Amino acid sequence: MDVIKIALVGIGKIARDQHLPALSADPRFELVATASRHGSIEGVTAFQDISELLKAVEVDAVSLCTPPQVRHELAAAALEAGKHVMLEKPPGATLSEVEHLRGLAADKGLTLHATWHSRFAPAVEPARAWLAERKVRSAKITWKEDVRVWHPGQEWIFEAGGLGVFDPGINALSIVTRILPQPFFLTSAELHVPENRQAPIAAELAFKDAAGNPVTAEFDFLQTGPQSWDIDVETDRGALKLTHGGAKMFVDGALTHEGPDREYPGLYAHFAELIANGESDVDVSPLRHVADAFLLGRHTAAPAFDY
Amino acid sequence: MDVIKIALVGIGKIARDQHLPALSADPRFELVATASRHGSIEGVTAFQDISELLKAVEVDAVSLCTPPQVRHELAAAALEAGKHVMLEKPPGATLSEVEHLRGLAADKGLTLHATWHSRFAPAVEPARAWLAERKVRSAKITWKEDVRVWHPGQEWIFEAGGLGVFDPGINALSIVTRILPQPFFLTSAELHVPENRQAPIAAELAFKDAAGNPVTAEFDFLQTGPQSWDIDVETDRGALKLTHGGAKMFVDGALTHEGPDREYPGLYAHFAELIANGESDVDVSPLRHVADAFLLGRHTAAPAFDY
């Protein structure tokens, strides 16, 4: 297959830290241009606007690293111009706009890849395979981190639509929706919203899976000291533990899998395969669970939060 | 085709006021049993529990009129037992559970009908046909009613998951998603939540359609005096107005369509056709827009509300 000429849109921290190294190391892709209001990359043709880019440069695909609030318009423009599209997580600010992009890509025979980078953590596929052969009894997500360390000064995260603690929490949901053999459904949620903010700083979620087993999640943005990105699953034959956001897998306390971080290289490898096979991968289930939590959740006032 | 033996589950106000008369008048259906914690219907075999009903009586289909909070479990039980299922609106308490039911029905080759009764209001299909031949410039939903008149004492409507003013508002969204030729996406929302309640008593929504045109909605539960269930659509060739929840259609101010209320008979006629054709109709777009509004919306404190 020919090299895929790709443009990167939205040149911020995630583009520089993750997308660029992954693209540079993958011979299937050639980065030919960027579009970004403020950022650019040395040696790569830069535009401020995606429509200018699409007019001036021939590309096969566009990868969008902008905030979700503006992603729909950019993605729709790229698809309308006949380009394959890859979306950072979450794939949109609303479920309806992602549904529209899915339809647009299908109508035009293009690849749309709504990425969930945590699904490419090294222990996720081993966990999925292990659980596929067992009966799940319960699952528990514990996702507790210090927002001041991981999102310093990011005011947008606490604005309406910023998702708050669901910004990291959706990573956990993207893993659990991948590894659990049965779908699960929210039955109740408590969202702790600081009195000076719009988005929750902590949340407790209770789900039931299709067989009636409990799945719970605790999300906390105020965790100092040890940080937790853990998933515990009890089964009929042993207990599985994923730690470090899916990087390590333990069975009954013994380490069975670990590996280096290959999340973004994995995303681009998958994107290249999808394009080669003329397929799309648009699983909205993590974002749908978040929307369900906002739809069904009780709001509880939490103390004011400032960075 | 043989008569469809149907069971009605959840015998409350909506079952008596709407489902029973519609079923009685439709020769394609025979009501053979009910399941309800408290209610029953004279002359019809009554059960308290759906699993008892499914064991004791042979039915082809189940129509669920219970509150959405318990609907998923009942619907899943009916589908697992091989029955076609019809769901009152909204089809579930969460989007994820509706998705599960959709998959279950597809796997089993059964009909699932997620109903939106307002779509069967007499002027809705004429409006859809009229708009299909025009370019929409803008659309405005005005849905303002007095909650004390229409939902007297219904405390659940203001609880978490009760949807508040979106309980009637989702009817408007079910019409607009049906009649507008282009999909539309939420860009911002303001939810006014009484300080002693969990669900909004008023809301303003701003959407953009796929062509970039504005779609707005104003929902208000505190409207005394004249009530409004109106949709206004400006097009390149004339202005359309739907009033009375879709019962009347006006073009440039002149009445073009009106008719008697046939919403629930229409739902059952559609259900019978779906069963005959081996099809399902599960359009979650109205509920998805509501979830989007909770996901993206700003909460504003409103004065305490009591009936």
C-alpha cells in the first residue's frame, strides 16, 4: 500500500508529546502538513486553518488533536473533502455530532477512527482474552489522580462540557467497555460539582451488567499521594487486576503482563489497517456512559476548587 | 396475519388513557394479560410480575408503560423470552441500556419499537413532506407548559433521571428530529435547576444543523396562561408553523393541516407493521439530544419549586 499522506490538526501538547513521535516512527504515514491556530512543527508546511490546508495540500487523511468543542466542524470538513479522519478522545462534545460523522464517513466510503488510546495499553488485550473465558462476578474501577499535577491550570476541564473528572474517567470506561465480556448499564451516579465550577471533581457510578453483576466506578480528582488507575474484576476462576491505566495485569496478585507505553503507535497502526481494509471504528460506548452519568446522575455540591 | 397476542405491563394513567383504547380499537391486537404492581384491567388476566405472566400466558408481544427506570429489565426479560417489545417514551433511563435492547432484539430476530407518540400527531408527516422539498434556514422550538396542570404532584419528574422539563421537551425533539431534513447538533445549553430539585424546570438549547443553520429550543415548566407546544421553521420558500404539539400545521400563517388525536392508534398500527415485516424501529435521537444537553449544559440555580 502507498504511504498515507496525513495532516495533523491542532498542534498542542498531546500532538507534540504523542502524535508526532508515533507518526515519525510509522513508515505507513507521511506527515505532510499541519493546521493550528497557534502551533506549527519545524520542517512541516503549516496552515492556520483546515480549509486552507485542504485546498493547498494533497492529503489522504487528517488526524484531529483539537479540543472536542471544535472537532465536529473540522472532522465534517475533512470528510466532505474526501479524507479519512482520526479523532482524539473523546470523539466529540456531543453524541449526536459523532453519530453524524459516522454517517458521513459511511456515505462517502471513508475511514473514521474514534480513538481511545487507553485501549492500546499493553495489558488491555491480555485482560480481554483472559476475561472472555471466565464468568465475571463484579468489576470495580478506581481512578483517582491529582488534577493539580496532571491538568495544572486547565480551567476548561471544569467548564460545562469539559467533563471534569470524567476526562480521565472516560479512559477507564474505554478499557472496561473493551475487556468486559458483557455490556453494562448505569443504575445510579453521584456527581460532586464544586460550587464555583460546572463539571464534577469526583463521581461514584453504579452499573449492572447484562447478567446482573455489579460494576462500580470511583473517580476522584483530589487524590494526593499514591495515584490509582486500577480496574479489579472478580470472576468464577480468579481475580484480575489492571493497574497503571492498563499497563500491568495481575491474576490473583501475580504479575502476568506488563509492557512499555505503545498507546499512540497502536492507534496509528490501527488507523492504517482500517484505511487499508476500508473500515471504520467508531465505538461511542465510553462517551455514552459519560452522557448517561450526566443524564441520570445526582449533583452534590462540593467545596469550591481553585488550582 | 394472525392476531397479535399482547400483554400490557405497567397499568397506570397512560396505559388506561391511551394504550387500552388504542388496543381495543385495533383488530390486529388481542390484549391477553397485564402485569402491574398495583393496577389491573377488568376482564383481563392480571399478574403482578412480568416473569409470572411470561410463564403462564402465551403472548407474541409485550407493551411496556412502566416508568423508564425499570423498563430495561422488563424489556430484556420479554426479549429473552422471545417476545416483540414496544417501549413507551423515553425508551430507557440511559442510552446504553436502549443500545443493549436493540442488540438483543436484532440477535433474536424480534421487533423492538421505541415509540415517540408525538411523531404520530396529525400534522407531523405533512410537515416532514413539506420540509423535504425546501431549504431550511432556521428552526425554533417553543415548549412551555404549566407543570402544576399537566404533572400535578409528580415529584419523580424533578428527581435525578426524571428529566424535568425535558419530559415534555423530548416530545418536541422527537418531532423535530423527524421533520427536519438535516441532522442537528447541540452547541450550548442552559439548564435551570430549582435549588431544591435535581432536574431542570426550564432550559434553553442552541443547536446547529449539518448545513450550519440555527435550531433553538425554549423549554419552560412554569408557563401559566396560554400554553405553547410550537415549532417554527423558516425556509427558502415559506414559513412552517406546527402548533398544539404537532396537531396543526400552518404555512405562512394559513392552516393547511389539522386532525384528531390518533397518536397511540398510530403507534400500535406501526408496531403491527414492524412485526409483520420483521423489522425494528429504535431511533434514540431524541433521548440522545437530551443526554447531550445534560452532558454539555450549564446548570443555573433557579428558585425552589414545590407543587
